[in-house]
Amino acid sequence: MPTRRSTSSSPAAKRFRVPEVSKIYVVGNIKKPGAYPVQNGSDTTVLQMLALSEGLEQFASKNAFIYRREANGSKNEIPVELDKILQRNPRTSR
């Protein structure tokens, strides 16, 4: 099965592999929930998906989860600390 690796320039970002998909569903307290297409072979980050969904609602939690179904049918929940992703790194914002 083809896989994709999550990447980010943030030192707090964790890297993990997810199966190739054609859509990613973004739901919860965000401004524009829905299914967003992804290109095969491209790395897609949580920050990119937040941008596509027009960001968090005003009182949204700063914790999120990536839910993934494994090949054997089991479910995997990956916690994501949005505070760490949304923090600006002054060295990389120039």
C-alpha cells in the first residue's frame, strides 16, 4: 500500500506514515468543515488542512485527533497538539 509521511518544519511536529488517500475529511470546530482533495504523492500537513478549512472557530479546543483505519480494520487515534503547530517560530517566519 502506498504511504505518505506527515512533515513540518516545526521542531515539535511528530512524523508518522498514513496511507495514500484522495480526500481528507476535516470536521469539528472549524470554519469550513468538509472533504478536501489531496494530490497523490504530495505531503499534506495538519497546518495546510487547517488553512484549507479556513481555520478554527473562536472557542475551538487546541487539541485535535487524526483518526485512521488500519489495513486490518482496527482504528488508530493520533493526538495532535494544535498549540504547538500554530506557534510561530521567529526564525522561520521571515
